[in-house]
Amino acid sequence: MAVINLGSRLNIDNKKTIILPGIKDKKFTIVFNDAFAKKVNRAMLELRKVGIEYDEKTSDEALADMSPEEADKTVNQAFDLTREATEKLADQVLGEKGIGKLMYKVYNHDTTAIAAVLGTLNDMATEAVKDTKAEKEKQKIAKKLKKYSKSFVEPAAQSMQD
């Protein structure tokens, strides 16, 4: 009976220590596993709920029916709710209460910057387990293409005159 070593085929590297941009004095150890996926999923559902509510309250029709002051207040509340939900998501994903508020401060009061960091973490989670055989094959093909492209020579321009 043959013995197959999956270690030569799979690279399971799902525990990472990360440093956040602009927050160099803190390190976070994250395990990209089912518990991480559940935290992210639950938090994303909360953020989606805020987004749906925001869309309903700030639709063109809804804002048109409001006074300018009321519309301004509604839009500002929607921004605040989104920021709070994103900060809470950061706290949950990174496992430290208050880190979302710190990120908001360090990233110049930019909710989108926090979301970009969280999106990157989510991307890293999908890459935590790699098929090393497929990865090696891709690298092999890329190396061959590079080699062949070096040896490729364009034909010399020929004179079009008689």
C-alpha cells in the first residue's frame, strides 16, 4: 500500500502575526480558522444591516422629502453608524476592544481605511491553505515563460524599398 504525504502537497499556514499600518507597537496573532470565519461573517452581517438601513434612509426619494437640515442629520447619522459598525468589526476580528477606534484615529478618521485592512485580512484567510503542488506548477510555468520571452527576438525590420 502506498503512503501519500499530504505535507508535500498542502501548506497549511493559518496562524499569522500581523502589524497594522501606522500602529507599529501592537502585534496581533490571528488564526484563520472556522472561528475567524464566523466572527467575520457575523460582523459583516451587522455591517450589511447598517448598509441596508442607510440605503433606505438616504435614498434620493427619502432625502427629497426632508428639509435640508433633516437630510444632513440623516446622512451624518448613517456615516456614524457605518463607522461604529466598522470599528466594532475591527474589534471582533482583531480580538481587542477599542482597536477599531484607534485605527479610525490613526487612519485620519477614515472608515474606508479600516475596511481596507479588514478586507486584506479576509483575503489572507482564503490564502492560508495552499495547494503547494499547484503553486509550484504555476511558478514553473511562469519561469518557463520568462525564459522563453528572453530568447524571443523580434524579426529585423526589412526594407520596404526596392
